[in-house]
Amino acid sequence: MSQQTTIRKLAALVNTPVEKLLEQLATAGMPFSDPDQVVSSTEKVKLLGFLRRTHGKTDKAEVAGEAPKKITLSRSRKQELTVGGGKSRSTVDVVVRKKVTLVRPDSAEAAQAGGDDERAEILRKLEESRARNAAEQKALEESDRRRAEEAEREKREAEEAALRAAEEAKRAAAEPEVIPVTEDPLRNQPSSHGHGHPPKPPARKARTGAAAEEEDRSRRFAGQMHLSASERARRSSSTRGKPKSRRQSDQARTGTGFTRPTAPVVRDVAIGETITVAELAQKMALKGGELVKQLFKMGVMATINQVIDHDTAALVTEELGHNVVKADEADVENALMAHVEESQGEKAARPPVVTIMGHVDHGKTSLLDYIRRTKVATGEAGGITQHIGAYHVETDKGVISFLDTPGHAAFSSMRARGAKLTDIVVLVVAADDGVKPQTIEAVKHAKAAGVPLIVAVNKMDKSGADPMKVKNELLEQEVVAEEFGGDTQFVELSAKTGQNIDGLLDAISLQAEVLELQAVIDGRATGVVIESSLDKGRGPVATVLVQQGQLRKGDYLVCGVQYGRVRALFDEAGKQVDSAGPSIPVQVLGLSGVPDAGDDFVVVEDERLAKDVAQQRDTKRRDSRLVAQAGNRMEDIMAQMGQAEGQLSLNLVVKADVQGSVQALREALTALSTDAIRINVIGSGVGGITESDAQLASTSKATIIGFNVRADASARKVIETNGVDLRYFSIIYDVIDQVKQVASGILGVEIREEIIGTAEVRDVFRSSKFGAVAGCMVVEGVVKRSKPIRVLRDNTVIFEGELESLRRFKENVDEVRVNTECGIGVKQYNDVQPGDQIECFERVEVQRTL
Ligand SMILES: Nc1nc2c(ncn2[C@@H]2O[C@H](COP(=O)(O)OP(=O)(O)OP(=O)(O)O)[C@@H](O)[C@H]2O)c(=O)[nH]1
């Protein structure tokens, strides 16, 4: 690659005639004869120095007669580079610039070395650099060539692969599916349950045919409990024997697309309060049957469509290795809550809600009736007040609402359902009778609920009234009158004469003021159902107590599991009203069904939400009931079986006029159950006793309890024909008493042994006539000849039998009393010893009671 220059070329380059250049060269000491003679670089440099000198320019190098101190040679070369691969491959023009700089050694060194040596060195280095350049250039060319070859080869391979794929796809379409067994990642992987499969030989011949396929599949899925959705899809598609799609086969071969997980899939399974077995199985991607089996292993017998409770579902889910997540079933409820909160506004004072409690016959009903009769404004002229479960009165000091179901049964049943309705409890105590068991119970209930008490000392008109006694007795219950330094107001009154009833109302208003009761006055109403019934003409009727907001005619509301639009509102005077505010009881018409006492109600904007919430609650309630009824655990079944053996049962059908009474009775009666007898309320409801109630009672041998309701003609017929036990009541305590009696009748009598006397053996005489006769002292009770005896030694019974003889001073007697000596001959037993005890007992029949 030497760049040799002739004199002619140089002359053209420097734009000088050839002759002149020859001349100059000659002058510079380099005589050339032929213009085509080559001029070396050194000669060029020399010429340059000469020319500069002749033009008067200084050149140290030349002056010193030396070569230039630094020479830089540069060159550039253009070449093509291929970048990227496949589709993105492209060519780029690249300019390669080379620059070589040669530096002259130090002038001191240079001074030592001769000028020609130096030039020779430079030339050598120049030559070396040229050689290096050439080598590099060659290497570059070589790598370019290799790259081009590589690209060519890749292109060729890709074309071949495409061709092969097309052929294979064609072949696959013609043949049944063959699972590429060697690709299976699960194959060499132990399963989560420890059933590891030995590694397969790498290249197994692909098998075709259903049997091979089945075997292969079972091998692959054995011990693998959880299949992902795609696995299932794969399984089912292969089961159907469909050929693989081209895409699938391409994916399988190229390894692209989905790869089966190598470990069991752990799922987050959302479980609500209840779930059906089928639904749970689906959530775990498991066959229903598998889950049934798993449940059975855990001791739970359930069918695929059965509802199981949350705990059981959670257990089995965890057992199968999945995570349990609490399902957010309260979606609609949340929407409802948001709805309620949204309607909250400014709060203002509200009237108090009062419940009256006290011992039986102390005058609760009389008090409520007196207040209602004298204080509730009747609607139209001659209108009569109605019992709707609550009423409100207007006093000088404000409005007061009374809950009209006296007694703590209703109070506690409401409280048990989470409904806190009562602000103040008025405890009625008859001044002539004082504190009685139910008075104490009422105090306990009020205290447990954290509700303040006002004591109404009733029957003050009676001659035997002793209010101070009441105050003192209540002190023991920690109910301290104001005059004793406590905070409980005592009001002495008479429900009969109406004496000081206003004083009681004042006391209530005062207490309410202290409590600073508040509620949102405007906005959507919320509250609680106090009573409900099914009216023949008007449909479901519910008395509700509004707790917040205004309940208006036309409002949509959800009420327990019922919903509807308020068709009409009635107050306790039977008068239609347009709205009811906080603490005001009102009768509502227009619900889809009869709600339960204690259910809450919420007014909502539209019917849809009301319906959704009601339906969701209904489903939930039904499911919970199903779970409760199912008794699906083995233990439960066993327990029930055990119970059936030893435990008697009394079945009852309870019908009452209002829902509150039904609930109170059901709870009170069921609570009478003991280990010996179980009280089952197998049917209950609001309304008269119907034929179906009678039929139910007849088939299940139940007693019918009619509380303020009567049996209709067809029911009476069934009752008479089948001899069903029917009893009517109007007082709750009577029901309880009678049920106790009936239960006792079922329990029957029990034989009890009573020891009537014990005698100690002091000496033993043996006579040929009577055998062994024990000389005894009666130490306890009386020993009777006609009664059975036991002989005890060291407090252990060693013989049980009868007396042969009982004598006192050789005389036969029928009985011997305590501290008397006697001779006892035991029938068929001659082994009596001094120190033994002879116990005389009798068997008595005792009526079993609850
Ligand atoms: N003399 C007098 N008798 C009263 C007074 N209050 C109630 N009575 C009578 O006491 C009896 C019982 O009264 P009720 O009001 O039924 O008593 P109760 O506490 O509601 O009774 P139960 O509903 O059975 O729990 C009735 O005969 C009433 O007439 C009163 O202030 N003075």
C-alpha cells in the first residue's frame, strides 16, 4: 500500500513545472534526471525544508538539520457494517479514521544520534505503522465476510425451519394428538403430596391411541390435586380427542405460550358465612365429588348441593392447601350503610323511649293503660286507642314514647337481637308487696343494658302501702333513692286512681334531659320493628319505632328480610299520619312480608336497593337455617342419637297474636329444656290456629299453645279427631307454668330410695331356731320389719335382702326407733358380724319436675 510519488506527480501536486522541480531538487542536493523517478518521503521533506529556507522562513528542524519533531499521519476509510438480526437487520455506512502520530525523541538524544539514523528510525516506524494498518484492514475485511456468511446461514436455516413446520402441521392435522412427553416439566418433579414420579427416559417414542393417552394423562395428573384452568382445558380437550390446533402444536414445539406450573396452584378462596359444596369445589378448581370425599374424610357428610358453614368450608379449603379469604358479602349492606350515612344531618333533641317492667300483678298493664287512656290523643271523636306495641304521649315537658309490651321477656328478647330501643326503664313495684323475684330480675336486665331506672311505687291508694319498705329493699339491689343520696328517682303513685301519674311523666322528662338524647330529625329514616302481624285485610303490618330521620308515606324501605313502599302510616290512635320522626312509633303498611320484632328498617332512595338488600339477607338467613338444620357433622348426628336415647322431648306449636309474644314464648319455652327433657317449639307464628298447625301438632305429637289466639273451625275438627292437646293463654307466666307441668307429666315418676333407719351390730347370737341374730342399737331413724335392708361392712354393702325377724326383749315388733336396742335376724344371711351396720330403707315414687 505504499503511496509512491514520482517527480511529475509531485510537480502537479505542488503546481510547479517539472523542470523547475527538478532544478529545485538538484539545488537541494537531490539530483534527479527523470521526471518519472520516485521521490521518497524523506526527499520530499528535505525539499520542503530547502524551499522554506529559500523563502526566508525559519524551520528549526531544518536549521538544525533535523527531521520534524512530530509527524501525524491520518487516513480514513469507508466501509459497510451489518447490524441487528432477523427482520431488523440493516446496513450502515461506517467511516474508519486512523491517525498515527510519531514524536521525535528528545533533542539531547537526537543530538547524540546522527540525523540519518533518526530519519531511518522514523521511516521504520512509519513502515511499521503502515503494516499494522494493513493488518487491521485485513482483519476488518475478514470479520465482515464472516458476518455475511453467518447471516446467510441463519436465513437458510429459518427458511428450512418454516418449511419443516408447515410439513409437520400438515402431518399433525392428519394424525391424532400425541403429547410430547419429554417436555413435561411435572414429570421429573415430585408432587406436593410426595408422590414423586421417577424421571422418564428422555426420548420416548410418541404413542398414539386412547389407552396410551389415558395412561399418560393419569400419570401426569396423579397426585396433583390442583389443576389450573388451562390444565383443565388441556385435559378436557385431549379427552375429547380433538387434534391440536396449529397454534398449540407450534407452541408445544417452540416452547412459546403457556407452560404448565410446576407446583400446585394455591388459590385465594373467598368464603362467606355459608357456601354450597359445589360452589366451593368450583372455587378450588376441584371436582365436586372430590370435595365431598375430602369432607367425608374430615367427618362431614355433605352432598354436592348442600350448604356448609364457613368454618367447615375454611377447614377443608386449608386442608387442600388453599388460602381462605373472607368473602365480602356485605356489598349490598355496605351500599345500604353508605346510603344511611349519606343522609345523616344535624342532630337535635329527641323524645325518650320508655319500657315498663316489674313483678307480676304489680300494675304494669294498669299503668300503661292509664297513661294511654288519659294522655293519648284519640283521633276522631269517639276514636279508641289501639294496641300497636307502643304509643307516645305529649306532656307539658315534651313527648314521651312508651313501649307497650311490658315485661322483661320482650325487653331482653329485643336486646338479644341487638336492638337498643329503650332509654329509660320504669320499674313498677307494688307498695303493698315490695320487691319480688321479678323485680330483682328487672333491675338486673336494666343494669345489664345500661339503661337508667325510675321506680314507680304503685298501689299507693292501698292501705298496706309501704313505700319506705320498697326503697329499703331496693337498696339491697343497689338501686339507691335520691333521698338516700343515690341517683334513682322514686315516684309514689297509683295506676288505679291516677294519683301522681304526672309526677312519673315529669320524672321521665327530667331523666331524658339528663341523658341528652339526640337524633337526626330530617333525612331518611332508620329504626326498629317493635311488633308485626299479618292482617287479613291490610296485609303485613309492622309497628316500627323511628330512631333517626323522618319516615314518610311513599318511602321505600328495607325491613329485615322484607322490603316495600310505605302505603300508609297510622299512629296509636288509628289516625293516618304522613310522617313520623325520631322516637315516634308508627304502624307501617306496604311491606312485602311480616318482619320479625327487633328487625331494623332503613329508608332507601330506590326500590331496587331495598329489594337487593332484602333478598341477600333472606338468602343468608335461609342458608344459615339450612346449616343449622343440617346437623351435618358426624358428631352432631351422634349427639342427636345419644340424645334420643336418654332425653325425652316435648313438642310445642306456639301461635300468638303478635310477633313479639311469639318470640318471647319461643325463647322462654325452649329455655326450659334440661338434660332430661328437651322442649322443642316445632312450629310458631302470628295469627289464629289453623288446620295446618293442628295437623303439624297431630303428626308430631305436639301440644298447641294459643296465646291470645283461637283455633278456627277446621283446626278444631282436626284437634278433636286426633286428640291434640290444645291450651289457650293470655299470660306468659301461665304458659311457662303449664308447660312445666306438661313436661313433668312426660317425665313421669322416679323411684327414689330413702334410708329410714340405721342400726349398728353390737353382738351376734346364734340360735338353732333363728340362725344368726344380731344384737343391734338403732343409731338413726327407725328400722321397720316390712322394709328392705342392706348389711354394710366398712361402709360397703355386703348384702341386700329382707328382715327375718325384728325383736325387742324376745317380742316381735314391727319397728324399732332410734336409741333402742333390738335383735335383728336377716333372712338367708348368717354372716353378720359385730361392727356391721344394718341399713333399713324404703322405695318412694317421686314426680319428676323440670
Ligand atoms: N289498688 C290498686 N290496684 C292496682 C293498682 N294498679 C294495679 N292494680 C291492680 O293489680 C292487679 C294487677 O294489675 P296489672 O296491671 O294487671 O299488673 P301487671 O303487672 O300488668 O300484671 P301481669 O301483666 O300479670 O304481669 C289488677 O287487678 C289491677 O287492678 C293500683 O295502683 N292500686
